[in-house]
Amino acid sequence: MAEEEKADSGKRVSIIKIYIKDFSFESPLSPQVFQAKDWQPATNLNLRSAHTQLDDNTHEIVLTITVEAKDKDNDKTLFLLEIQQAGIFELAGYNTEEMGALIGSFSPNVLFPYARESIAGMVQKGGFPEFVLQPINFDALYMQSLQQKQAEAAAENAETH
């Protein structure tokens, strides 16, 4: 038990900086879009994250969220928003598997509330009704991506043998 505590003592997670790396908002049909009486758009959400190692223990994680709202009747874009919410994290003392979880799940979980708040504010400032982005389970998404990678690796091995 004491050995485990000693081994864990070198592990560190620190948030150094959280910032918006890129942010864009388009409303191609304005001002006509605001004259519509029935507001029931079809919304498409796309999430992705990227990782850059800055030095031995410092990592930039970028969570990119794209939201597109389209008129459900004619498929025209009402608004299109993309944000790159980024953070610099110090991650030290973790093995490869633990680092994967910190980069693929923990860090996006930290960044998401900041992106969510920015998205809600920008949509409202764009003249549209309140837009509430629902919570996202990054732990489940990370596990799903691991399972997909394992299935792809197994399929590749089966093809080469």
C-alpha cells in the first residue's frame, strides 16, 4: 500500500490555461430568418478533440464543437457556429493508458462547460432563441473510440493473416 502511494505521488494534473483558440458564427439568412413565425430548426452537432504535446508534461487539448441549425422544411442553414475551446494542461507521472484517458476524456470534460457557455451566448447574440447544449458523456465517447480502434486493429490483423 505504501509503495502504491509512493508511486502515485509523482502524478500531477494541473490546468495552466483555458482559452478560445477560434470562434466563428454565421447567419447566412439574416435578417429574413427572424421573420419566420415557426422556429423549429433541425440541429446538427459535431464534436472532435485534438492533442498537441508542448513539452514533456505540458499538453494543449483543443475541443472543437460545430453546431449547425437548418430550417427543417427547406434544409437552408439558419446559423452555423464553430468553437475551438482549448486548454493547456500539465499531465505528469501517468502511464500511456492513463494519459489516453486524461487527454481523451478528462480534458474535454473540463473544457466543455466553457465552450457550452460561449455557444449559448453567441447564439443569443446572433438574435436566435436560447440554445442549451446538453451535457456530453466524454467518458463514454472515449471508451467507444477505444473499442472502435480495437475492432479496427482486429480487422486489420484478420486481413493480414
